[in-house]
Amino acid sequence: MNTIIWTIVTLTVLGLVLALILYFVAQKFKVEEDPRIDQVEKVMPGANCGGCGFAGCRAFADAAVKASDLSTCFCPVGGNEVMNKVAAILGKEAAVKAPQVAVVRCNGSCANRERTNIYDGVASCRVKAALYSGDTGCSFGCLGCGDCVAACSFGAISMDAETGLPVVDESKCTGCGSCVKACPKNVIELRNKGPRGMRVYVSCINKDKGGVARKACKAACIGCGKCAKVCAHDAITVVDNVAYIDFAKCKLCKKCVAECPTGAIHAVGFPVLPPKPAAAKPAAEQKPATAKVPAAAANAPAAEQKPAAPQPAATEKVAAPKVEEPVNQAKKEVSDGQ
């Protein structure tokens, strides 16, 4: 019995001693943490997507607290609303940024790009890009394996089976940029959503010369520069045989869209206007019809035009009265002579 009691007492005392040692060590080497980090983390969306450039929302909160200002810190998922809450907690000012959306800058659908070979390997764009340029004549376009779909944490991207290209759902896209990092061809770009979702962009990144690019894809940018010439706002530049529209300068006039000969420039989000009916002229404005005068007669000088001679009135022919032969008178004279 005594052995059991002494064992319990020994273990209890040993546990208390070790606990005291751990406590003093923790106090000696503890790291002071700003309590505002927890406050900032609570208002974050908690997506941990890395779109802000940090490992997660906790790392973003730590960087925001330690930063002198919030110019280098922005949460694309929470947007300006979350950044205003963070600024209120830290007593700093948050810069207002326009919301962005992922844009697929490739026109190389199955109808526009002819397949030159068949890829039979791992279904990964990164692996496919490491092996060769792709299974079409365009070495710059989308590879179609869907790495961007797997990278999106919000289900905003899906592959279109008909075109073979990724499609972005704007209502779900947060502009975190995960798909941009996942694309080995840099086909996806973050661009401003624009007013009421309207934006214009060049859906091609092919840097080959015009003839080569057009042969590989029917809807490729050929670098002709017509779009840059019609743009009155200097928003379009042509570099390395491909045009690019600066969304910060673009005024959404859509002149470049109508000028592009290959249809490489896309206008998204614009309302479809119904065709204008032909305006009918009011009855008061309609001129009475006039008899057409031959051109030769109209151009002839007035002196040369002779007045038409008056035609004599038509006279009715009166039939002459028939003269009766004096048969009876001759007979009478003969009878008298007898």
C-alpha cells in the first residue's frame, strides 16, 4: 500500500516541477504579439487564397499591422469594404481600388485553331507546356487542360467543352489571381471590371507575325495597328506584333472593335441596343409629285424651243344632197310632144 502512495506522490511532484519549468521558459522566450492582429483577422473573409500576396489571412493581418500604411496591402476577395474595416481598426487610410475580374485572352477555340497533333499525357497545362508548345499551330494560346479551374477556390472558372477554352463566371470571380498564377502561358489576366461591367480587350497574345498568326488561328491579332490608329485616347499599343489595350486609358468607345479585321478585340458587358426604325416623313413635308421633264428638253435653250403650231379645228364634213334625176320631167315632155 505504501509503495502505491509513494508512487502517486512522486509522479505528482514531478509533474508540478516540470510544469513550473515550462511556465518560466515560456515567459522567458515568449513573443509579444499585437492584439490588433486578431482583430484584423476576424474581419478578413478567411479565404486564405493568397490573392493578397501573403500566405493567408493571418499573415496579411500581421503585415497590415506592422506596415506604416496600407498602400501595399489589399484584399481582392473582401475588396474596399473589408479594407475600410481594416483601416478603421488600425487607424490608417485604405486606398480605394477598382474591382477586377479574370479575363481569358485567347480566341483559339476548336473552330479557330486546327489541331496538328494529339496530346496523350498528364492532364496538366504546366506539364504539357514543359513538354512542347501545344497541340495546335499557336504556341502562345490556351492549352486547355484546366489548371486554372483546379486553382480557383471559388468555382468561378469552368472549361467549355465546345470551344475548349476556360470560361469565367463574373458573379463568382473575386479577382484573387490564383488562375493567373496557375496558367503557364499567361493567357489569363486581371483587368478592371469597368463601369457596369463594360470593358474592351484584345483576346490574343500571339507574338508571331501576322501571316503566321493568322494561319495558326483564324481570330488571331495580326498586329496591323488599325485599332491603334482609330483610338483617340492612346489606349492601344502594338508591341511584338500584338495589340494591347490599357484599361486605365480606354474610354469604351468601341471604335477599335469595329476596326479589327480578325475580330480579336472583344467588347463585353455592353447592352444590346435594338435597331432604330426608319423615321416616316410627316404628311406636311411630303412634296407633291411633279411631272418629269426629259433632260434634253429641260437643257435646251428657250430660244430654240419653237412654239407648237396651232392645229386647225377639225371640221365636220357635210354630205352633199343628192340631186334627183329629172326622169319624171323627161317623161312628161315626151308625152306632151305626142
